[in-house]
Amino acid sequence: MARPKSRHGGRVTPKGTQGRTSQRSASGRQRPVLNDRATRELAMLVADIEHCIDTHDGDDLIATEISVSCTIGMHLTSNWNPFGVRASAVLTHAETVGSPAAAVIAAGMSAYGPATVRDRARQVLGRLRADGVAAPEWAASLGAAEPVSAVKFRDEWDEYWTLVVEYARPDGSAHEVCVSLHPFGWGMAHDFAVAPAGQSAQRLAESGFAAETICLAEARELLVGGIDHLDEAVLDWWESDDLDLDADIDLRMLVGQRIEALPGGERSGSKDAEGDADTAEHVADVIRGFVALPVPLGENKMDLGGFVVAATMFSQACRDTDVLRWTPPKIETFVERFLPLWTEGDDSGDYDPFDEFGEPGDAFEFGEERLSTLDSALPRWLRYAAERRGERAEVLEANLVAAKSSLRKLRVKITGSPIPLAAPRIEWA
């Protein structure tokens, strides 16, 4: 669903309501002194919520929740929106305006707002009701949903994961929240959907994804980690013309609220310092083992070193950071999207999983010598990784086929021809 567009104006206080005009709200709180930008932002928030009231009657509560939560999220400062207004100022303004739109804002903040202000939002809503401010009936249902079950859908290589969590409302109706976790972008949450129960699950099953029931606590941990990475990405890319996360930003507040409703204790989080050291030592040992192998004629040692660094950096950016685990989808992404845009000296945090390599000029220093080194080094690396990991023969065979195909595509994109100028000595089988 497209983000509701801010109308940048309109009536702040609906006809027939006077609103509060004193320097203090009904609770006696001093009204904050706001700059011009914040004042305009709050006026737009009220106008946009008025538009939500005019265009939603509550018959489609999913659409109503998407519209209200998205509208509040556009104007509220948060982990992923640095350009909004503080939650406390939003609530003070709502209480001052004292209109049906203000009541919806308070109800929405009590459901989707930061946990630190939800109690206050409920108090503001209570005072507005006591003052006789009428809100739409559907305002009482915002955020009302309890998690029922969670299913993880995964592709045949266990790379692409999509979690579908079903929720039940007090009236007995059900809906689901669908979130994908990017396999080659730190497990970042993306591709959100909120839909009637069964819709996303049916689509994924028909696409050949295998279903695995997981507990709600596991779903929470996976989703919270994925949301954290999404928030970091949105902050980095907020002003970028290449931002491809509009739909996810639209649903960020609603999906975040549903995730918070999932049970779970302390997050296991990332590895502790000792675990990080073990991982670093493991990676170093893997690299030492590979570079100790004889280097075939035709491989440039500088390019070979760059390839090894790139392979380990890319693995660190994957949801599964095992540098020895390779699959056809991982190889395709590494060769066709990561390698052409990676420059030596970058770390995994510089990688954008949504970047596309299209023009030969985008590739960094990809001459014939480097391409020939890749043609030889990648299959050697895959055999080495498979042997150390004890991989099944059919997996290695599929990986070699994928590598051959992706290297050919990369060469065609860069040189315009699939034929190398000097054929390297390669054993593909």
C-alpha cells in the first residue's frame, strides 16, 4: 500500500471544535516551545489524520491501521526517522488541539508509539474523551492483536527466509504479518506485508518454499534483529534517491508493534567478545589454509589476495556468516553484485545489498588479469570450502555450476564477450 501523502496544509482544528489555545494542556503540562519546522510538522500530522478519518470507516481494519500507523510514523522522530517531532511534543499538541483527529493520534501513539510514552498517550486519550471529544469507533481497535502462531518459509538452499506470524483480534478475526530476512544483507527485515490470514502463507507455499513451524519467541528474536538492521539502513539511506524501502517504511510502525507483541525474554543478541574472537580465529585459519595451497599458473597473487578478502567480507554481511558455507544463490550474489562494486579497503558495512551492478564502468579495476584470476580462484575456493566443511558432493557440484554461470555473466557485462583473452587452467568438474 502506498504511503499516505502528507497534504502539507489543511484545517488543523475541525469545524465545530474549539481546541485548546492556552500555553498549558489539560494535564497542566507546559506546552513545549517549537521551531517553525516542528510546528508545521504537527499541523500536517493533524491534517493527515483528519484525512484518515475521512477515508476510513473501519470496515477494513488492516487498511485503517496501515494508514494511521504510517501517518504517525511519517511525523514522529524514531529509530528510523530523524526528521520527525518528539513523541512528547506530539502528545502535548494532540491534547491542545482537542479534536477527533487528536484523539486518533493519542490512540495511535498508545498502540504504535515508543513504549516510554504509551501510558501518557492513554492518559491523554482518556482526558480527551472526558472532555467529550468523539473519536471514530475503530480508534479503540488500533493495535489490538495477539500472536497465535509463527511459520518460517525457506527456499531449497535455506538462504531466503520469510516469517509469517498470525494474529487474532478480540472480535475473532485473524490476520498475518509477513517479513522477509535478507540472506545477504545481515538478515535485514524487508518486504513487509500485513494481510488477511492465509494469504501470504499460500503464496509462499505455491512458490515452492518449505514451511517450518517455529515458536513465537524464536520469531521475535529473528524479527527484532532484522528490524534493527532495517532501521540502520533507513537512517543511512533516508535522503538517498536510490532508497527502495518505501513500502517497508510505510509499514514499519505497524509491523514493529506486532513484533513487540510477540513473547520472549532477553535477546541472545550478537556473539559475545569471546565468540567474536573464536569466529575471527576460525576465519583466519580458513584463509591460512587456502593461501597455503599451490597457486596455479595464471592467477595474479594480488588479485587472489583481494578475492580472498572479498569472500570473507561478503560472508560477514550474510545472515549466516560461515565463510565456508556456499550455495548457488550466495555465489550468484557474490559474483554478480558484490564483487564488481567492492573495492579493497571496504568493510562489510559499506555493502548495500540492494545495489545493482549494471554498467561496466561501475566495476572497480576489473581487467582481464583479474577476471582470469577469478575464473581460476573461485572454483578452487569452493572445492576447498566444501572439503573443510564436509559438504555433500551434489552441493559442491551445484556450486561449481553456479560459479561458472555467474563468472560468465560477469565477464560478458564487463568485456562484452564470454571468451577470455587468455584461457586459464580450470577444473570445473
